[in-house]
Amino acid sequence: MKIRNLVLILLASVALASCGASKKAQPKEVKTYVQPGSHLLNKKNVLRAWAVGVSDSEMTAKKKAMVSASSQLAQMLEKVVNTTIENYCVSLDEGEVSKSKQFLSEKTKIVSNQLLTGAVPIFDQWEPKDAEGMYRNYVVVELVGSDYIKKLLEEMNSTSVKVDEQLLNELFLKAVNEANQTK
């Protein structure tokens, strides 16, 4: 019994002694990883969307990245177009607001669908298979604001409805640049 008590006292004293000898915490090294292509996102008068696709197949990874980037670009464009239409209609007479809003909405849908379908990646980078056997594909797609307005005005000029082209252009590019700041 005495040996057992002695062993317990000895273990307790070792435990207490080790608690008092604390090590200084070693600062952990923080590594920052910048996603490939993300540096391209903010450019004046241009909407750009970035995405990554991950798959065990190279083609599937690219398709996933393109679908995701195109979806983001479409969401951004929808927000910009809605803001532009609202701001443009504020400048109109009360009688013209409803007709103009409907007309602009119809034409922007047509042009948006045309340009989003043809969105081309300006950045496309692969990462080889990782430890899990997955490929990564980084993609940035863009839509230039002036190209959008040019196409929209062409579509509108095919009708008898006239719009203030300069005001529409200014409002659209302003909305594009605001969207770039909120990313």
C-alpha cells in the first residue's frame, strides 16, 4: 500500500511540474493562396465572372467551370440591366414609363441571351491531378459593357421606339462599374 501511495504521489508531482513548464506558442505561418485568374475580375466598364470546376475528368472540370462562370455573369448582368432600366425610367415622363420599361425589358432579354451564349473565356488555366485524382479548371468570362450597349441599341433601332442612347449608355456603364465594386 505504501508503494502504491508513493507512486501516486510521484505521478501527481510530475503532472504538476509539467503543467508549470508551458511552452511558448509557436506562431503558425499563414499562407495566402490567390486563386488563379481572380486578379482579372475588376476592370472598368466590363463585367467578369470567375469560377472553378473540379472533376476527375478534364472536360467535365472545364464544363463545370464554364457553367458556373456563365451563371454568375448572367446574375450580374441581370442586376445591372434592372438597375439601368429603373434609372432610365426615372428620367421619363409618367406616361412613357410603363411602355418604356416593358420595351427595354424585352429588348435586354434578347440581347442578354445572345451575348451570354457567346461569352468567351478570357482566362482558362488547368491544375493537374491532385492527390485525390481531381483536375481543377479556373475560368474567367467577360462581357464588355460597350459591346452590350451597341448590340442593345441595334436591337432597339429595328423598332419605331426611340431612346436616349447617350443616357442609356451612361446609366448602363455606371451600373456595371457599381457591380464591379460590390464583388
